[in-house]
Amino acid sequence: MVLACREDEGLYFNTHKGGRHVKEQEFRVGPRRRDVATLWQKFEESIRRNHGAPDDLHLLAQPEGDTIIDTVAKQLVMVGAMQRNVYLVPVNYDLAHDAQIAEAEFNWVTDYYGKLIWKPPTEHLYPLPKGTVEQRITLVHLNRHAERPEIIAEMDKLNVRPVLSPEFLALTRAYPDLQLKFLLVGLASVWVASDGDRRVLYACESSGGRDLGLDWGDHEWHESCRFPAVCPTSPAGFAG
């Protein structure tokens, strides 16, 4: 099989059958046709680097290639989502809270309140869904110092809501490098400490590793903080 590109016809695959040169499949990709040709070359180079056979690439055109294409597409969607500041996150709401922390594999879990962080939150500001749901989570950045009421008011304008603890922990599990770039603060689940203070989850970088902790939820948050928020499943609002 040969990959060909013509200015007048676009990009197509062709092959030889019974001594005849037959056009097998055509892709009219307009101005992006050279990008597709480059992509095909990169596939070929990757197969060679991984000691594959030249014909391995032809599997993409076979029924068994559907699974391969689906796997690649999911990775592309994840990368594209990160570039657009929308992170696709599967959240298991039925998993025990301490198991959610364990699955996220933090380097440190900072707890100054008698292992309070390992206990389920005292309250959630929004109803907790059931089962496993893929959520779309964005990072809200006010670029100024702000307290929780101001931050949530800004989220209301954007038609998003602050993440609940399972969503916060699932985000840090799915995108572990995110907290190495930003200090993340989850506002929608609250732990009440023995002194009556209301605490919320934060995740940050510490000595090159990943740290999870609780901090006072009602103080003024630094301008560098990012506040994960769930996007609605439809323009009308959130699924209940």
C-alpha cells in the first residue's frame, strides 16, 4: 500500500491488485492533507522504532484496527481537553473516601487534625451523584486574591460548580502532573475540625512531589490558586 498526495485530489491510499493500480480509499482533507501525510509517516517511523513489520500499519484499515484507532482517539481527546482547559475525568462516587485518596497515590498526605483528612467530608455543598460518571472539569482562575463566596460567585457566572471531594481526588489521580503546575483547591466538600474551623482539600507540589492536605476554607486564597469546577452536561445545567 502506498500513501499519495495530489494537489487536485487530496490524500488517498492506493494499492496494486492483480497487476492493476487501484485507488482504494480517498481522503479529501483540503489544506490539512500534508498534516495527514506527516501523521502517516510518524506512524511508520514509530512502528520501525518498536521493531514492527511494515504491514503492521495496514491493520488500521482492518476490523481489528478499530480498537487501535479508538485507543489513539481517546488519548488525543485527553490531550486536546488539557489544551482547552477541560479535563475529562471518570469519577467513582461509590468508592470509599480513604480509597479515593489511596488511588490518587500522593507522595504525602498532610494532616494536622487527627487524621481528619482520611474521614469522609462533614458536608457536601451539592448533592453527591451515584455510580461512575465521566465529568468535564475546568480550572477557574480569578488571578487575584479572593474568598470562597467570591470564587463561587464567579463560577456561577461561568455556569460551573466547585468540585466535590470525589471529583477533586479523581482529577488528581487522572492528571497527577496538574498539581505540580498549580495549587488546586476543592471548595464543595467541607471537613469541620475539632476547633470548629471549616477545612477544604488542596493539592500542591512539595519538594518535587505531590502533596494532599486540608486548609482553612474561609480565608482569602492566593491569586495563583486554581479552583477545579465541574462543567454542566448540557447548556441547561447539571444532571441531577
